[in-house]
Amino acid sequence: MKTKTRKHAKKWSAKVTNTSNAMDLEKDIFKSKDPDKIAASLKHSAEASHRRKASPFQSAMSMLNFYENRAGHNLSKRQRAPLEKAKNKLRRLFGKEEK
């Protein structure tokens, strides 16, 4: 059995990002500094998608977490802050309890 190399893992996340069949996202939405805009865009994309397998809330939150996890240590605190705030905004938009 072959072990996956780090290079292969990077290709895996790029492939998922480029070929994901879950939702069509607004271009560069995760680069926005406005948590309200990020949350609203994710909500719209999740609700409009007919290909998702989970609820709109789960799909939107998963996409946000996927981006944040894949960007990892390359995100500065300044870039990560609006993404973290967008999570609570997303919860609020879907009527879920904030954390």
C-alpha cells in the first residue's frame, strides 16, 4: 500500500475546490472582509443548490469550514476574523443558536 505524500494531499484539496459538486459559490467570496456578505452569499448558494446532500445550513457551514481549514496557517488573523464572524452570522441567518 502506498502512503500519500504531502504533495498529493495538496492536489486533493485543490481538486475538491475546483470540482466540488456541492454548491456554486460567488467568486472570491472568502476574500471579503465583510462577514455579513460572506454569510449571506453562502446562505444564498446553499439554498439555491439542488446538488447538495445535506441541509442548506450544513452545506454552507461545511463550505466555510472547508475553506478555513484548507487555507490553514496561510490565513493571517486579519483574514481569519471575518470568516469566524461569518459563522455566527450564518447561524443567525438560519435561525440557529450562536456559539
